[in-house]
Amino acid sequence: MNKGELVDSVAAKANITKKQADEVISAFLEIVTEAVANGEKVIPILYEDAPN
């Protein structure tokens, strides 16, 4: 899945515009990129009951 496909899926699931979905995804990616650049550990949570 590329970013465009992700934007489409998020927009559809959240009932928001593709522009809004793109803004949210871009902000999320910026936050994660900055955290990694600062040496922080980033753990993707794929399931609600995933261990911390």
C-alpha cells in the first residue's frame, strides 16, 4: 500500500476528505520521523492488546 492508497482508505473509513486524511497522515509521518531522528523508540501498535 502506498501513501495515496492509505489516504484513500483513511478518508473512506473516517468519512473525511482525502485532503484531510493526507494532512493527518503527513503529520503522523513527520512526528514519527522526528522521533526516530531523535533516537526515540517507535513501536507500531497494530492491535489494541499489543504489548507495550
